Amino acid sequence: MKKEEILQSYNDFILNTYTRQPVIFVKGKGMKLIDIDGREYLDFFPGWGVNNFGHCHVKVVSAVRDQITKLIHIPNNFYHLNQAKLAKEIIRNSFKGKVFFCNSGAEGVEAAIKLSRAYGKNDRFEIITMKDSFHGRTMAALTATGQEKYQQGFHPLVPGFKSVNFNDINAVKGAITDKTIAIMLELVQGEGGINIAGKEYVKELRKLCDEKNILLIFDEVQTGMGRTGEIFAYKNYGVEPDLMVLAKALGGGLPIGALVVKDKYTDVLKPGMHASTFGGSPLICKASLGAFKAIYSEKMLSNAKKMGEYILLKLKELQKKFGCITEVRGLGLMIGIELNMPGKTVFEECLRNGLIINCTHDKVLRFMPALNVTKKQADKALYILEKSLNNLKKGKT
């Protein structure tokens, strides 16, 4: 199909639920994407963090090739090797407990909500979440999301959720009732604009949950798998959750979600209370094992910390040159650049100049390069960003 035919087919046959850019990608390798016209792009926002190791990483591709001719899918009322290996690997890298496999972050959040309500035994069912959070598009996950713009048009929402100000322990305390069963948050709010939870705040949440027998849920869909410089973001805080939701980069590019449950709560969900048809298939689990192998064999965690510090430093230098940049913040390679103007024009200008980034919360640019990003690639991205800001400043777009 030619470019025009592809665009027309999208218009004719695919629901218009996304704001798309008229770029058609046909190939990707590492941090490079190539469009249908042969133009190359540097990808500094690889699939909302799905491709944490770049596109088509050799260890993920090798794992998929090895598995795909052996066994692709088997129902979860049977056993298979790869799911056992992956669950063991996740627990080895997190905390003592067990894993439920599903297909996405939203499904993982739904599983966490259902487990919480089951633990509450119908007496306690309220869950406190944070304003500017994002937990998914399914109905309960959407209700848990602390941004009204995503909820418009879908009322009535699921009852039993409250959103309070992020990083405000008193707001959380004020929202707790005798019906409260869980508190859920992202340690770094992605869609909310790269807002980072304070260490004392997180410790206070853990203490509060322990005192009141409330479950503490960390949504690590975007922060997990090395994004913040630790394999899971909670390790930056010295605080363990009771439940942790994973997805995105867990599959190395393929769809997978997981709910990690601390050992104390592993008997809450009984056989038949929850399920996922495609959850933890042999193929997807093998890809995820390849993702873990890539992280550790290539020492990506230390690189994420080092390069995160480098990019933050360079962006703060850029901030001094451009009055439109009001703040730069980040943890590891999850970086936000807050502007005093809409960021959409900057995103579009960067795209025209061959750099893929993201704009969220209207005025925040997101940098989330692959964990194996090099200094040369970072410098190129920073150069394109500076060039794009200069072009906009001079009206050259």
C-alpha cells in the first residue's frame, strides 16, 4: 500500500480514537525509526515506555524467535515453563509474593482493585488515588484516574473512589474512612506531567497503611523495568507496596501486564474469582524473560541513572537559554520539561526535525529514551530540541 492508501484506510476502517501524526513507520532498530519515505527519526519516547530497550532488541527478538515455533498460547488451566520462570524472575527482583498475569496496565489495575475489594469483604471498598494520576481506560481504572478530562462522557463512573492532592499526606489522612481499603499511586506520575513522589510522603503512606490495615498499591506500569534507574521505582524509596502493577516495558515490546501481590495477601483471590484468557502466554513470557536478560546483561540500570543525570543537567542549561522552560524534573530516564506555553507546537517541531518526544498535561514535554541511550544520542536529541525551540522563537516553522 502507498502512503495515501494507508492513511485513507485508517480513515475508512479504524475508529478515530487517537490524535495521530501523518507519519507511517515501517522499521525500527534501537532508538531509530524509519518511515515509509525512508526518513530516520530518533525515538526519545518509545511507545509510552513500552520499548524501554529500543526497538527490536536482539535479546527480545531472539527469545520470540526461539519460542514462536514451539508453543504460542496455552490456557491457564494448564502449566508451562515460561510463566513459571517469569513469575520467579519478577519475585526475585521485587518482594516475596506471587504474580497474576494479564495483558495490559489497565487489566493489572483492575486486578488490583478486585483483590482490594475482595480483601475488604464488602465492608471496605473505597480506594484513594491521586489527582493528576493515570491508571488506565477501563471503567474502574478510568474512575481511579485523577483527571476529569479522561472521564468526560463516561458517567456514571464506578463508585468507591476518591482522588486527593498528590504529595499531600494530610489530604490522604482526611480522605480515609472506615470504608477505605486501599491507597493507589504512581511514584512518578507520567500522564500527569512527570510529578515525583517525595520520599517522606511515601514512607508516611506506608506507615499509615500499616496502622489502618489498608493496602498500598504502586502503579509501576510506566516506572517499572528500569525506567527510574532501579528495576522498579519503589526501590528508590526504601518502601515496599502490598500490590504492584506492571505492564508496558515488561514484555520488551509485546503486550503483557502483571499484578505482583505480597505474600500476606496471596490467598485473597481464589480459583475462579479472576482470570485473563491471554495472560502469561508462553510467547509473551519468553519475550519478557528476554527483556530482563537485556537489562542486566547490558547494565542498563546504571546507564539509566548516569544518562538521566546527564540529560537533566543539559536540559537545565537549556532552561537558562529559553524563558519558555519553567522547570526540568525527572527520575532516571523519566524526564519532564515544563513550559509556560502549550507544548504541542514544540512536539510537532521536534517531529519535523526528526526527534520523537511527547507532550502531556498540555505544557509538559516528556523525554523517555531507551535505557541503553548513549551520550551521542542524547546530545543529538538535545540539539534537535534546542534547534526546534529556536525555530519557534524566530517563527521559522
